[in-house]
Amino acid sequence: MSSFEVWLPVGAFVLYLFDSSLRLYANELLFLRYGRGWVLVQSLPLVVAGNRVYLPNPLTPGIPGFKVRWSESDPRQQREDSAKLERFFGALRPVQYLVTVLLALLCALPVTLAIYGTDAQLLALVALFYCVILATLVYIFTRRQELRLTGRAFASLCFDSLACAPFAINLVRKLALGRPLVGNPIAFAGETFEPAEFDRLVDAVAGRVAADLLREDEPTARRQELEAFLDKLQAMRRAR
């Protein structure tokens, strides 16, 4: 195999992984929707420019993830409309299948190069990849209202997906990240998460609040606020 045949699939996979990665602030988490259930995921210990790095499972591009930001003094009283959220997931479902097809085609790239080299089979694979991308973008455009997608956001998705084809595998993730969950994320989790998963969320947030408390040596108003928030978290846990 020539160096081109080696570096082409390597570069494509690296671009896909680079586009998948996220950087999260200390008070940011990700809620993943698996089937009809929710899962909390946290960032890696790696910190870049003050942000924690999150790298999703590259083999599950069809799993939508929502970035949420919690605060010990969150005043929001709004609640997520469950009917609208379910319509979003219903509109997203075909995209989940299509990005899985794109990942399979990406995985077929090194096999095609190893067997056929840069012959017509490679061109056919690339053409098929772009055909699936175009079909996905056309579908997203037809369901842009349910997906809560503005014209500008759709144009950005089109540019990313067509200018750099491996980026299209992350269309589900980008659509979910572009739709924020309404209201207080901890309250949302208290209503939708399974008890064990909600306990994981409480433990994760409480651990970060406890770290902030260690930096508050004096009985300041900030310390009182953090302690009250910890008590509130434990009360929510007991209520489940």
C-alpha cells in the first residue's frame, strides 16, 4: 500500500474523532439519551485551556447528547415540554440510522483501499458516502421545524458535512447539542432519570460542590450557598 492509501483512512478517522470531541466547563455535564432512558456522562480527567475534554464512543454516532450547565443558584422554573422533546426524538430517528450507515462506510474505506487500491471502487465508495450525506441533509431540511433548526444552523451543518465528509457522521450529536434542554437540568434529571442514574448525577455534582467548599475557608455567604445546595441535592435524592 502506498502512503496515500494509509493516510487517507487515518486522516478521515482523525477528523471524525476531532469533530466528535467536546470541551466542557467545570459545571457542565452531558445527558445521553439511550432508547427511552437517560444516562449521565462526564468528561475525561484531561484538561485543555481550562476545560475538560469529552470524547464520545466513536462507534455510537446515533446517540444524542445534550450539554447541560448546573448552578447552585439556578433560578429557572421552566420545565421541558415532554411532548415537544419526544417529537424531536421522533424526527431524529432516521438521522440516527443514516449516520450509522456513514460510519459503516467510513470503516469500509481502509478495506476498500487494501483490496482495490485507488481504483473505481474507491470512487464508488466516496460517491455513496456523499449520496448518504445529501439524503440525510435533505431529510433534516424537511424536518427542520421539529428539530428546532434555524436556516443559519442548517447552512452550517451543510457546509461542515459537505466540506469535510467525516464530520457528517456527527450530525445527530450536532442536532442534539443545538437543542438545549429547558429549565434546571437537575430538576429535569429528577423527573426523567432512573433512581440509580440520578444518584450518579447527585454524586457527581456534590463532588464538585465539595471541591468548591474546600476553597472557602471562612463562613462566607458563598459557603452558605454551597452548603444549602448540597442539602438540596440530598433532599432530592431522598425524594426519589
